[in-house]
Amino acid sequence: MKILSVDVAILGAGTAGLAAYRAAKAAGVSVVLIEGGEYGTTCARVGCMPSKLLIAAAEAAHGVKSASGFGIHIDGTIRIDGREVMDRVRRERDRFVGFVLRDVAAIPATERIRGFARFINNDTLLVDEHTQITSKSIVIATGSSADYPDEYQALGERLIINDDVFNWQNLPKSVAVIGTGIIGLEIAQALHRLGVEVAVFGRGGRVGSISDPAIRDYAMAIFNEEFTLEVDANIASVRRDGERVAIQRTLPDGSARTDYFDYVLAATGRTPNVTRLGLEHTTLKLDDKGVPVSDPATTQTQSAAATSPIFIAGDASDYIPLLHEAADEGRIAGDNAARLALKQALQDGLRRAAINITFTDPQIGIVGDGFHALKPGTFATGIASFEDQGRARILLKNQGLLHIYADKTTGKLLGAEMLAPAAEHLAHLLAWALQNAMTIPQMLEMPFYHPVIEEGLRTALRDLDSKLRAVQ
């Protein structure tokens, strides 16, 4: 068995792990990067990039179908070639993965170890059965995996997760999506617009990351105009029926209904990859999900020992499972792991204003911690509808509702929730303002061009400003 001793060992070569590696190397310490799966990051292989490729194809198809609203009529039948659609998705996906593989290949071979690592104790790792590593500090950046109820396994190959979608050679005829979170909504709408019969079933009333009741109700109404979306479905059974899946559910009127689909896409969440790490051999404190408890400012884990030499970053931390957050956490973890190895004081890393975007149409944008985190009576809400907003009507994208929240006492921006055209851009502007602790009057001093979607943002700010003046 090979025996190694290093300053920093990093478990996982995804977005967070690679960021941790670069930060630790920049600090001048010795580092090893351990990966048990395929190189390439979740984002590039099965997440952000292939999903947006599928969505882009769906938007192109939808644009053609809706052209008649501009007086442009397409003669003949619009044909969507599923094989060509999925070929481009896979081809471009592989290109993005290739960029990551190129970066990994640039790492010296002596600093890359293949295999699954598990803890022997707080500072010792065993990689498969071939390498034992003692390290002054360790970064857990092992990512996450799709999670679904055990009973769905009986569906066999008729059960898929989002990872599987991007390896399809062709589009199926029908898909039932279980889960109304971000992944479920994005893929469901994209498949629907590409000609796949889609129904989305959830429970508890969730619609993406929305927590504002008015925005959620608006989103439910808009999406249900396009495809079946039951956010609190009463599913009695999901069973295999030959080469299809039968889903039986009870409707609001008490009647029973059974629908048949080619596949069930389980979009029921993701779980941190920490169960195989041998955490029971460490002194780490774990939460009720078995994830190490950590300080978001430093990413250092909590331990029964005086000081923990272990840091955690990215999806494995179960904090904010988004790529830009994973990159930030990786940098913070790598830097602080190096500091600990060098016996230097840890530093709080930059944690940016929270921003979350769902690439549906209209898009969903959440800025800050969302409506659910606000204390009743302490904030005012500025409202803007996009149904009559100038630029939105020009583009035939005049659907949407925006709520902006501000502190009644200070007038400072607290966050926003929206279902809106170009929410990806509106949310960025608001996140920048939130991170700079701007007040609503200060935001209204910023320039707004005409005619642009951002004028809807100004409408909400004006409404919010008037409400704040009324209570001050």
C-alpha cells in the first residue's frame, strides 16, 4: 500500500473541489485531489449546462410555434427531430465536460488520486485499498446525488433521473415528472415544448423555490395553462405496467384516475454524498441528515475535538447547492485548509447575496432568503405585473409578477421573488443592490433605459417607495 503525507487532501474533483485545489495551491502547500467517480463536474455533465441546452432547443421550438402572434405563419407541419435535439445536447454537453477535463489534466499526476476515500480518523484517509493519506487538513467536496423513494426502484429502467435524460438518443412520447422543484419544472416544460406529453406531480404545494403565496399561485396558473402541474397530487400508486408506468391518483372531486407514461422522472431532490466517507470514524458533529455541521463563513466543520481539521464545500455541505456557491465555498475551504496546515488563523470568506434562478418560461427568480424568511410586520412589498409592461408586450412575453421587499424602518432592500420574463437579469440587478445594502430611494436613482424589461423593476420600486413613505 502506498503511504502519503500532505498538507491538504481534497475529496472530490467537482466545482468545489477544483476551486479548493486552486486556492490551496495558491497558498503554497502540498495538495492531493482525490476523485472516485468521473471527472467533469455535476454542472457540466448532468446539471446546469445540458439542462440549458435542452431548454434552448425547447425555446426555439416554442418560438416557431408562437410566431403567428406576430403575424408570421409557418406553412406546413413543424417537425421536431428528437434525435437531432438530443444529439446536440450530448455533443455540446461533452464539449463543456471537455473543458473541465482539460483543466484536470493540467494538474500534476502526482497530485491526482483515483478512488473512493474514507476516513480512518480525523486526519487519515484510505483511498480504496491502495493509498493511505495523512493530511494536516481535509476538504470534503464530494457533491450530491439524485434521491428518490425506494419503492420507485420497482419501475426498473422506466425510472429515470435528470442524469439519464441527457444520455437519451431520442425523445420519448410521454414522461411523468415527480417533483415540482427547480429540476422538475425546467425539464418538464422543456420536454413539453419539444412535443413530449408531460404531467408534473408534487406534494405540499411547492413550485420551484417560490415561498411568496401570491407569486406561487400566479406560477401555478401560468404553468397549468401549458402542461399538467399538480403541486399537491394525491398519488395512490406508481407501478410498472409492461413497458409503461401506470400512475393512479385521486382527484380533488374524489374520483380516481390512472394515466400511463413511458417514463417516470424522479426529480425529488438530491442528497449529499457523505454516507460512504466513514464519518463515524471522525469526531465530527452531524446534522439530522448525517451531514457534517459547518460554519458557512469559514466552511470548517464542528467537532467534539478542540479544533476540526476538516472543511466541507459545495453540494456535500447541503448549504446552498448552486454552482456559484460551490465555487465560493471551495475557494474558502481550500484557503482555510491551507491556513490551518500552515498554523495560520482562519479567515471568513466572501459570501455573496443569495440569488436563485429557475430557467422556466417565465423564469423564476429569488433574491435574498425569500419571502419565508421575512418577519411579518417589518417589511413592505413593492408589486409590478408584466402583463401590461411595455417591453414584455412587445416580445409577447407579457406574463409575470414581481414582488420586492424592503425594511419598513431603514428602507433597505431585503430581497425579492418573481415569475417574470428575463428574471435572470432582474434577479442579478437586485442581488447586486442587496449585497451593497442599498435603500429603495438609492435604487430609484439608478438609470433605467426605455423600453426594457427592467422598467418593470422600476415600477415595483416606485410602488415600494410610496408604501415606505406612508409608514415612515
